[in-house]
Amino acid sequence: MTTTTTPAAALVPATTGLLAAALGGAGRGWPVFPLAPRSKRPAIPDWQQRATCDPDRIRRWWLRHPTHNIGITCGPAGLLVLDLDAAQGPIPLHWAHRGITHGRDVLTLLAQQAGEPDPVDTFTVATPRGGEHRYFARPPGSRLRSTVGARGRGLGWHVDTRGPGALVAAPGSVAVVHGVPVPYAITSDLPVAVLPGWLVTALTPPPAPPRATHQPPPPLPATSRRVSAYVQAAVAAECRNVTTATEGHRHITVYAAAAALGELHGNGWISAAAITHHLTNAARHHLGVADFDARELITTIRDGIAAGRENPRILTDRPIPRPRLAIR
């Protein structure tokens, strides 16, 4: 499979300035908030709650801080953004043999396997390091969460999703690549398409088992040997994911890990304090690197736990079958 690279000269400038870019995003109905300059790190606490479409507040923010990037909070915006990354190093052999060099190649292959067209006809933004963001509207009533690569309900290598609880840097924001400022630039200014049904199916958590006619048993006690082993394995796996997260994926990886362990917290199998302790230790070596600080770490863990707690993990004697489209 070959990848078509859009020439840089074809990029459509998103805006003439960061304030105009922020107002432009809000004008599309997407609540925005300030990110640190040339960064994807939130510049304010409680950004999910404080993001706004109010032009007066937006003007006040960016007139005081004109170099701040713009974040879009995907949950309130009703968005599911596909984050398709370019390879930033050697390509794993099992992907290279298929001619895959980019997350968009993986998405094309997934669409072919599903017998569906490649979902390209939507609002699209080129990211500074050669990737792209494809914006989709979440269907009403859908339960879609953010994913990282092929982990869990993820779609595949270099295909991340940004949904409720996640953010994306808006077009007009800027990142520094090899010492050069590069903007997030609109490449396709089409209306935002509704997320295709086959992707909704792939990204929807499995349903709970059917209700029994009798009262279902409560969650296994935290002292159960089976639960203890399960929790230990889950903590070890999520800490490993956080430890090995790469720059540009740390926020979403920490959030996904906290949400996964938050599902266990929802059953009383592990405390929020224990989750925070383990994930903070796992992420400690990331602190201070590319503007990733302790405040962002703790806030991201807290938000992830809160999201996961709403969907307590279900343990059954047999795995629950679920639709899978991810390619490993």
C-alpha cells in the first residue's frame, strides 16, 4: 500500500492568528480553551469544564496570552477525532511488509476489511509532524471513548481516537519541529461527517451480559484471589503503557490507563489513591519533558479515574465476545 503525501504548499492556512483561530473553532460550535504556547498541554486547570464558545471570554484569554495554542475539548464538542500518525522511526516488519507507513494506511486497510469506503470526506487537519486529524461527529447516544493504537478497543498501529475526556490542538495552533514552528493546518474544509457505523461498532464497548431473572451477584470482593491477581496484572500493564508512552501520546496514554483502572475502582477493587500512586510513579520520568508537568499528570489521572468509575469492569468465567477490527 502506498501513502499519498499532501505537498506542504497545498496546505490551506487555518487562520491569520491564534485569537482568530480560537474564535473560528468556537464558531463551529467547538468549546475551546488555551494550551501552553507551542504545546498540547492545557494552560488552565479544569479545562474540560472551562472550555467555551463565548467570544468575549475567548478574546479576554487570547488578548492576555496571545501566544497560547488552542485546545478543543472533544466531549462537549460532540467530536470523535481520528489521530493518524506518521512513523517516526523504523516501521515494524509486519507493517512494512504490507506497505504500511502511516496511520492512515492502517485506517484504509480497516475500511477495506469492513467492505466500506475509506472515511476521507470530512474536516481534516494536517498535524505538524506529518500526521492528520480527521474530525467526525459522534452519533447521538453512542458510548465512544478515547483509544491509543491497538490497545484495548483501539483500532490499530498509529491510529488513536480522541473522544470524551480528550482534547485536540485546534487548527491554527503551532508546534516546533526541528526548531521550526509548524502550524496545524486545514487540508480539507469539508463539513464534519458523522462517524461511519462500522467505526462506531469497532469503538463501542461490549454490552453488559443480559440480566438474569434473579438478582445478579454483587462484584467479587476485592479480597478474592482471582480479583487480586486480575488487578495486579491490570496495574502492571497500564503502568508499562504509561512508562513507554512517547512524546505526543503521553496525555492520552495516561488518561486511557487511568480510565481502565478506574473501571476497577468502580467495583471497589482498587482505590483512587492507589491508582494515582502507581500511575504517577510510572510517569515520573516524563515530568519536565516537553512541558509535561505534575499538574497535568495529576489532573489527567483524576479525569480518567472519574470516567472509568462510571463503567465498572465486568468479570465473567468466559470472555465476552466483541466485534474487533483492529489489526495487530
